[in-house]
Amino acid sequence: MIVVMGIGRCGTTVMAQLLMALGFDSHGHLEIFRELPHEVLRAEGYEWPELVKGTGTLVVGLNRWIESGKWDVEVIILCTRELESAARSMSHWKRNSGTYKGLSREDYVARIHEEVSLGHVQAREQIAQSGKRCVEITFPRSILDKEYCYAAVCEAVGHIKRRQFNAAWKKVVKPSQSRFGG
């Protein structure tokens, strides 16, 4: 199994989409933890896909899934982003969500910074505790520098033919995905 994880707004979605375009099976679920009820995911006999992507739930719960015996993780792809730009992007993204309703702008931004920083630490701790192989890939470089992304993907999953990668890249990666302070 390939696990793509990281804090929100750090490129997990585009990385999972790229791997799906390269033929890695996610059973059609980009956000499996949001798309399927936990009862289904925990059910005896549920067969996990080859590719799983997650942010919050997975960042703090990776090892519970591994220890359950249901996951045979080959590699974890940790998507990272400079914390200030991650917080700026998260602030913009959540601005109108109602999550921080009633907080002043200053308190809301401080809370986002705290969440982003804590999430990043939790992801690294989970990976260290898992003992699984990890490849880190930095956003937005992962979508601005095709050679960097190609090298990271090959390091994670093994050699991918250049033509196949280029076709997947063209299908998935859009320059607008690096907005909100790269």
C-alpha cells in the first residue's frame, strides 16, 4: 500500500491524483476517510486499496490503521509545505467555513498557525513510530518542478516510464494549484 499524507493544503490531493493517473488503484476514492463510513472501513474483510490518501484523520491515526493488521504499507509519501504558506492557504480556504465563527481575525489566524504546526509535528511522529519507509515531497515545488516531482515519485514507487509520468502530469497538474503563497 502507498499512503499519501500530510497536513491540509500541502499537495496531498494532487499527489494522490497523480498516482491514480499513473495507475495506482484507490478503489475510486480520493478521500476514502470522508467518502466511506468508518463502519465500512473497519469491517472485517474490507479490502483496502493500493493507494490511500489522508490529512487530518490519517495524520493522527496512521499507526492505529497499521497496527490493526489491515494495512501492509510499502511507502508513505509525506507531503510538506513551508508552515507559513500552509497556514496562509489554510486561512484562506477556511475563512468562510464557519469553523472559526466568532473569533477575531487575529485569533482565527493564530489558531490556524497552531493547527498547521501541530499537524506537521503529528505527521512526522506517526511516521517515525511506524518505522515505514517515507519519501517527503514539498509543495508547491511538487507541482512547479516536474523533474523534482518525477524523481520523488520514482523514489517512492519505483521507476515510472518518463512518457507515462509526463502524460499523468499533463492530465493532473495545473499551475493554479500553487496559489495562496506557494
